[in-house]
Amino acid sequence: MKTFFRSVAMLLGLGLLPLAAHAQKKVIIEDEEPNSVMFVSTNKAGDEIIRIMNETRLPRFHEPKAPRFVLTDRQGKFALGIGGYVRATAEYDFGGIVKDVDFYPALIPNKGSADRARNQFQMDISTSTLFLKLVGHTKRLGDFVVYTAANFRGDGKTFELQNAYATFLGFTLGYSYGNFMDLAALPPTIDFAGPNGSAFYRTTQLSYMCDKLKNWKFGVGVEMPSVDGTTNQYLTINTQRMPDFTASAQYNWNANSHLKLAAIVRSMTYSSSVDNKAHSKAGYGLQASTSFNVTPKWQVYGQVNYGKGIGQYLNDLSNLNVDIVPNPEKEGRMQTLPMLGWFAGLQYNISKNVFVSGTYSLSRLYSEHTYPSDEPDMYRKGQYLVANLFWNVTSNLQVGAEYLRGWRTDFSSNTRHANRMNALVQNPRAAHGISGPQGAELPRPGQTAEPYQM
């Protein structure tokens, strides 16, 4: 508990750092040595550093802004930024509850469960984030980034790694968001999990992204395998023999508009005590996603995912252990089930600092060989509806309010639901901007930075 409060105090300190920047516009540790290091505000770090910070920022709504301060060499070729945010939410469930701080329709309890409460109050600060980001440019590596980030989502609200990777020459090596997902297509939500039909996961990977063609990006990746399945007395899931393989193609027609297609192929290994052998089952997933401006005030978000054996990559289904499941018609064998997830959303920018959004999402599990249709209490589909409002009070303070409704329907056709109201206070605010998922950027080279306000 002491470690938790010390970590929160550290994050609060980072949130207050920009106040010093208002009183002291530029802080430099002067040193005439050629290898000296300077401590400066990011907008004073040099054109190259500003460009790399802008171009390599992750576009997910919940990702932090670029750091306010950096350590840089005198030539302005390398910079180490330290940043993060403090994020506090209050949640109230009514007319049914979700048994988690995030809103997963799959976790709406059965009416016959031991917990018969229909209302629930929670508060959460565990998504507060701290990160380190090293950027630079060399002749051999070109633009490079080394990035680590963590929040308090570990067991008992302990500090937990969220990202740890390096990028150079188009390669990404380390632990980060998987390639069978689209960060820029995810809509803004206070709910940290987001739409239940969206693809969302992190993994250790080696991937390559080619962006040499105008408006196009092509990617391939090799990812660490992880299988979440349901077993019985004859079946076990342990060692995996093959990585997951991903590929993607993306077309951009302006800074906030794109269309992306992605695919994943995997081989999942399990052991059977019936014949004392290891077996493998293939899985695959296909994805189409987009985000685009209709007008300067309207932004559209959308994604469709379909496949077999990709349960752990889809928000709702990741709670159910359905990557591979027993085949009732073949003792000692497992199978993959078809599954679907999709969402569609709209964002409307009321003013420069206020925007609203709404999203509907659905997740669906299909039955094969009588499984799991012969299990009446087994999840068949979940629905997720969210509407919210965000106000950027200052350039570094954001507040918001949100309504969520979820439905869970089992194979017995029994449906139960839950409602939630969320409230948010975050400082500094996330990177997501009024114009769309790419967000408000650092001042471009040659531009003047906006004054810091509180």
C-alpha cells in the first residue's frame, strides 16, 4: 500500500511539473562541454525532436500526450522525455451491475448468482500512467524510439508494465499493442476497455511497417502465442509450438482518415490424455476498420472482426476462455468456434474544447458440434452502448461524463442487462484531440507554443 501511495504521489508531481514551466519558460542546465545535457520544455527541444515526438505518438484515446519536459543533448539529436497523467473515475451501476471496474457485458452476473446486488459504486485511479520515451535520429537507424509505460492495473493495484518496445527502420521489437488491432479507429470512452466487439490486446512481438508509398502503410508481424481455452479431464493447454503471424494494409487520405485491413493466423497446441499426444488446431481472424472526417465537426469510427480461435483478442470474449474448446463429438479433441465482433461510432465537436460521442458494439460467439449451445448458461452475445461528453477545461485538464448500457444473452436466450454512469477527471489530458484520434500535437517546427494554462 505504501508503494502505491508513493507511486501516486510521483504521478501527481508530474502533473504539477507544467506549473513550473509557466513561471519559467525555458530551463537549461548550461555546460560548455560538447557532451552536455540540457533540460528544456519539449517545444524548445529542436525541430527534429518535435517531429519525431509527434509522428511516433500512439493514437489511442487513452494514451498520454507528448512529455512537457525532456533531457536533450546540445545538438538536439537525442531526447529523453518523462511524462504521464493522473486519471480518476467514479462509476455507479444501476438496474444491474458489471463485476469489473471496466464495462464488459460478458461479466454481467447471472440472476441466480450469489451476488444479488442491482446497484454498485466504484472509484478508480489505477489507469494513471507514467512513461519514459527516448527519441533520436542517426544515419544508420534513422528515427528511433525507445518507449516504456506502466499503470497500476497489476494485482492489488501494483505498478504493471503496459508497453516496453523499441522502433527503428520500420521495425518494432518488444511488448506493445498487437498488430491485429487499430488504435486510431477506437472511439473515445471513459470506460478504459472500450467497445466489447473491438480487437484489443498487448503482446511481445517483432513487426515491420513499411510507409514508403504515399498514403499507404503495409505491416507484418510475429507475435508471442498465448492460448486461453476451456478444457476438461482429458485435455490440457500448456506449451505452444508456433508464433502468431499478422499482416495489415492501411490507406490514409488525410491526417484523421484511414481504412485498414488486417489478418492473423495462429496454431494452438493442446495435449490429450486419450491418446497421450499433443495436437494443434488452427485459428484465424480478419479485420476491417476505419476512422474518417465527414465534416470538420463529425468523425466516424468503425471496425468489424471475424474469425475462429481469436477470443482473447476481442474485448468481451477475452473473459470467456474460448480460443479453443472441447469437441463433444470427438473425445479428447478440441475445436475452434466462429466469433464476430464489431462497433460503429460518431463524434461531434461542439466547440474547440467540447465534444460528444456515441458508439454501439456487438460481440457474438457461435456454436459448432453442439458446443456450447448445449450449455444454456453459456454466453452467446453481448451488446454495448455508450454516450459521452468531454470538456478540455485547459490544455492539460480534461473532465467527462458517460452513460453505458450492456446486454448479455446466453444460449438459453436468457438476457440480462446493466447500466453505468461514469465521471472523469484527468490531468494532463490524453493525446486525443477535437479533430480526431491523431490528437492535438506539439507545435510544429517554426510554430509558437501555446501558453500553458491552469
